[in-house]
Amino acid sequence: METKPSNGSPAKFVDQLVVPGDVILDLSTMAEQTIKLGGGLRQDCDAISVIKAGILRFSKPNKYWVESSQKRYVPCAEDSVLGIVVDCKPDNFLVDIKGPSVAFLPVLAFEGGTRRNIPRFEAGTLIYVRVVKANTGMNPELSCVDVLETLGKKLPFEIAVGLNGRVWVNAGSPSIVIVVGNAIMKSESLTKVQQKIMAEKLLQRVQQE
Amino acid sequence: MMMETDRKDGRTPNQPRMLSCSRNILHRAHGSASWSRGETKVLAAVYGPKAGTKKNEDPEKACIEVIWKPKTGQIGKAEKECEMIMKKTIQSICLLTVNPNTTTSVVVQVVNDDGALLPCAINAACAALVDAGIPMKHLAVAICCCVAEEGSVVLDPTKLEEQQMRGFAYLVFPNSALSALPKGSSLVDGEPLEHGIITSVTHGVMSVDEYLRCVGRGRAACAKLSDVLRRSLQKSE
């Protein structure tokens, strides 16, 4: 018989690769505990099983999730994303956020929005929004966020990073936009230390010009 | 000794060919994988989930679409049959209720066919689905077992061997899963989950006993294949 994990201690598969079909927790041994499940896990009667391959993570006190890298975005509530307006309806804008379905942005979901001052977005407008609701089977609902943070110590540029894989960069001159874009693309597979070194080298090259 | 067949490439009857598997090879696809067994090689790409389902498909579930591309020639009935078999296999391992009213496309490109093509394609498609993050109940591992003239069971034939055998079976099993549950609690009808057959396609003539022996050997080979798959996923994470 395998030894069961005692109540209160994390499952023995934490920080290991799990594949669909693995059962990571047996709920019948953990009575009267609340467990939060993040992405990649689902409850199957008394067992928590994995539905996406990845590393199982645990954060105290009681949250489990599977960390994996994917190209397709899955809408989650409280995510900030960049969307492109596809269509305008009387009550909603239809926005493409690179997920399984088109999202709705209510016409009134803006700061100080009333029926009188509805913003006019053409199809193709890029907007930075927050996902309010994202239930499976329903189109996600969005809401407009206010001010963007300006990052950058030496280069003046604006950036908006969406959790759906889209990044928007704006700067005074095209060369700065290109440098920032390249820095982001190159740093995908680097560690933090390597990223800093790469960014500094790029900055040196820009300042020499 | 009468049951042992000497194979042309020197393998024992129970020895499958060299396996190589890689994921995330196509940059524009949402998930991709290539799977090769000896000279047989298949490339699979997954796109989706995309909004909307095809006509005549249930909008309450996700729809799976398989497109089979042969190495040469036009798409005919044999390719359509492979598409249908793969679609049914994938539908049974994916969780279709997580993303209702969406379509996920799986494109299978045959790079080279040297026997046991359909199991290779199923393994490639499963790895590509994992790469794309499509929610699944468990993985599928496939193998080809054939029955020689004198009744012995041979695993993973080459094309030449496939043509010479009396009959062969493509078998697909669920992968062996790690479990925090105590042993014995997740049995289905008294047998562990990985003993169940997801798909079985047979060609040729074989007796019931021979088929059951194929299933037994195939199951054992798939358990090992399951471990190899898990380790290959580990390397790429």
C-alpha cells in the first residue's frame, strides 16, 4: 500500500512533472479542508486529477495548480489583456482576445461612461482591458482600465502587456520601439540575470548611436 | 524456439523500433509534435480551441477535427478512415465539456511510412495535444502488434513485415498514471485504468486467442511507452 500524505501536508507530486490522468490528491483522506484549484486540475469525485501536462505547484495555504506554457490564451477573471475590436453592437463591443471565443466589452464599462458619451471604436482598434468574467461556455466579459504605467529608466517608452500573449509598445521614435520589441522577444528563454545583461548591452548600443 | 521469428533488422519479436519524439517544433501552430519509430515518421499540429463548431456537431461540446495528409497522392477513402479513427480516439481522451462550442483542429502529416503508421500518428497527435494545452482525461499510447503465419505475436512491424504477416492489430491504451490514491481504489470492473483499450483496429485473420495475446503484449509495451513519453515531456518542460 502506498503511504498516504498526512492531513495538511502538500501532495507528494508538488514541483514534479504531471501529465493528464495523474491523480494528485485523495480528498477522502483530507476531511474538512478547503482547497483552491488553479489551472490544469479538476475534481473527479474524491480525487483531484490533472488535465494539462506541466509542473504541479503549491502555494500556502491551500492552492494547487499546474504550471505550463501554452500558446493559446485561456481567459481568466482579473487578467489584463490587449484586444482588437472586431465589431460594434448596440450594447457591447466584440473584442478578439486570442481566446477560444470573442469577448464582450459593454459600452458603459468605462470611467464615467454614460449612454451619452459612448466611445467610438472602429474595427481594428487596439484596447487594453481587464477580463471581468470568464466562464466556460460563455463569452468573456471585459472592462476598460485607466492609466498605463510608464516603464523604462533610460528609454522613454510606453508598454502594455496582455496575459493573452499580445504586447503593445509605443515610443517617440521607431528605433526605440524596435529596441524594446527585440529586447522582449530575446528575453523569452533567458533567466533574470541573463535578461539584465542583454538589456544593458542593447542600451549601450543604442546610446552609442 | 519454434515461436521466435528472426526479424530482418535483428530485433526480437517483442522489441519495438527506436523511438524519437519532439514537441513544439512548429512555431505558428498552437501545439506540435513529431513522432518517429524507426523509419516511420509523423508530424502532428494542433490549432485551437477556435470559436464555433462545424455543422452537425454538438455545440455543447468541443469539436475535434482531424486532417490527414498523406506523403504523396490525393486524399482518398483510406485517409478518411484514418481521420475517423483518430477523431474518435482523440474525442475519447479529451475533456470536451471544458470549452464548449469550439473547434480544435489536428493536422497529421505523414513524413514517411514504414509500417505501424496509424499508431505513430496517434502518438504524435497526443503529444501535440499536450503541447497545445488541450484539457485531457489522460494520454493515449498506441502500438501495432501483428500475428505471424505460425501464430507468434510480433511488435512494431516494418512495412515489409506488415505485408508478410497474417494479421495485425493497432491498439491504443491509456497511459499509466501516477496516483495519490491508494492502490486498488481506482479500478474499473476490477482492472486498473491503463488496462482498458481505447481503440483497436484489426486487419487480416487471427483467432481470438491470438488477438488476446496481442492485447497482452501491446499493453505491456504501452506501459513502457507511457514512461518514455513522461520522461520526454519532462525534458522539454
